[in-house]
Amino acid sequence: MKLLHLCCVAPPQGGGMGSVADMEVRRLRARRVEAWLAAPAVKGIEAQEQVIRVPSFTFGNAAWMRGLERLCSDADVVHLHYPFYGTAGQVARLRRAGVIKHLVVTLHMDARANGLRGLFFDAHRRWFQPRVLAAADQLLVSSLDYATHSSFSAFITNHDPRLVELPFGVDTDRFKPIEHPLDPSTEALAKEDKGGQGGLLADRWGIPPDAKIIGTVSVMDQAHPFKGIDVLLKAVAQLPSDVHLLLVGDGNRRQDYENMARELGLAERAHFVGRLNNEELVNALRSMDVFAFPSTTGAEAFGLAMLEAMACGVPVVASDLPGVRSVAQDAGLVVPPSDADALSAALSSLLNDAVLREQYAIAARTKAVTYSWDAHVDRLLEIYKKLCVSPS
């Protein structure tokens, strides 16, 4: 069985869609299944062992892949990560023509934006999305909560048998708390906590060893304005001077956010550290007292970065958005999206209550363990195999 995943981005590019597609392909290959991830070629990014970089005509994250028919005709199952404007239309035509034997589509999110981009997204959802999704043999969603409140809701109300809830996973062997949990009632030990990273962060990024650390992990580019970094900065600006903000991630809007931090008086307290390697990312997550996930719109559907923080035993404050709240529930607090005051109050309540923070930390890890990549891939393989033995 040969599997071809198609996604508009792939690591080292940022974004949850690419991370999910890459993880699925890697874990399928670990089970000796021939699986590939095809993504548009990007200048300066080389193809990887499992990633095919396809020459494409691109506009933002939209792309028309050259030679897609040849790639797809050689696969037993094509798995499209949607939205993928341009290529999604190509895939639908190839499925209707019989070039693609079986088509699985993961419905990641409704793309949303302001201005002309928003009008384009709306037009696509109205006129082209139905044709793309109608071509699929199987439709996967990370949560029914999100699907119910999105443009995919008709699949639920119509009881479409193709729709399957399949939550994403987290590597709980990689993302895990420090080996020796500390008694949160002991303030000295709580300060010494941070996974042994307090001194390292002070040395590398200028964060005082005794600081209270709010952290987030996010793409900071024009395609992800809904990540709510501006809301988070406004919220932290209301907190005391011993509260520092650790922002992991990069993108073409990072400088805008850095400028905003300075304007809010956070020049010494907001630490933009860019992308981190695997070990650095885990250490950064462990150093956080609270993880903030302040997304603002339904373009956010799940929260992989938040789930990774939860697996490290970090309590969360997240936006009350469909899908996101399903992950955050019991692991921390949820607040209205785009409400900097509510976000600031929730962050303050956790930072100032070590016992509550520890209770949520334990609950966060316990919940994260239930999001298994192994179970996710088991179900994927069942779906693929069932399609391959059934008539086209």
C-alpha cells in the first residue's frame, strides 16, 4: 500500500497542519508503510527523506502543483490536508476522473482573514469547498465540537457516514514533565522548579531565575494573525514586573510583535526566542508556569502546541473556541477570545495560586496522555485498508 499525503506546508515551515501531516507520515513509515508527504517547493528548503518538494505556482499558502497527476496516479490512497487552495481543486478533479483511486481528506480548519483574503476564503467555501469535499471517500476531523461550529457542520446534521472524529496526538515520551515533581506549597522549591531551566533561560534569553513565566508557541506570520499574539502582549502588560513572557516561534510578523511589545513597555519582559530545536523546545515548555493559547477565531481548531505544553505538565489558559476548549478542558482556564482583560485575569489567578496551578498541571499531563499518536495511526491504517479492499 502506497500513501501520498498532500499539504500546503511541511516542516521546517511552521503551522499545525504541516506538523500533523509530517507526524502521520513519519509514524506510518516507522510501521514499514510506504508513505510520502508532498508539499510545494520553497526556496532554501530542501526535500527530506519523507517529504517530496513539488515545483508549484504559489500564492501565499495556495499552490498549483506541477506533475500532481503523476504523483497521485501512483498512490493507493491520497490523503489531502485541507484547506489547501489550488491543489484541492486539482485533487477533486483527479478523483472524479479516476486518476486518484481513493481520497481521504482531513478537515483541519476554516481559513479566516480580513479584507480581500477573507472574501476569497468565503467565496471558496461557498463555491469550491463543496466540490472538493464531495470527492472524498473519507472525511476526518480533529473534534466534532469544532466541526459542529464550522462550515463542515452540514456533514454532522446530514449524518454523513464519511465523517470520522480522529483527534491528533502528542509524543508523551518526548514531551513530558521533569522527573521529580515538586511540592507546589513550598515556595522555595517552586522557584527552583522550571525543569532545571531557570538559570539556563536567564543566561540565554535574559529571563531572571525567579521570574514567573508565561509562555506560548506560535507561528508569527501573515497567514496566522488569529494566533492572538497581540492580545497576549496586551494581557501581560497588565501584570506585575516579575512576570515575563516567553514567545517561541518565528515568521514575517515577528518584528511587528516585537515593536508592539516595546510600545507596551514590555521590552525587558517579552522574550522572542525564534524557532527552537526539539530539546530546546521541551526545555522551554518545562520552564513555563502557565502556557497561553490566545487564538482569536475559528481558524484555530485544535491546539497542538497547547497539547505539547500539557504533556510537559504545564497548565493552560486558552480561548473559548470550538475544538480548542475541548483540548484545554480540565487542564486550565478558558477565556473569551480577543479579551485581553479576561486573559490577564486568568493568567494572574494561576500565577498567584501555586496549589491550583499544580492541580491543573497534573490534570494537563493526565489528559495529554489520552491523545495518543499510536491510536491515531492505528485508526488511520484501518481507514486506508478498508478503502483499498472496497470498490472504488
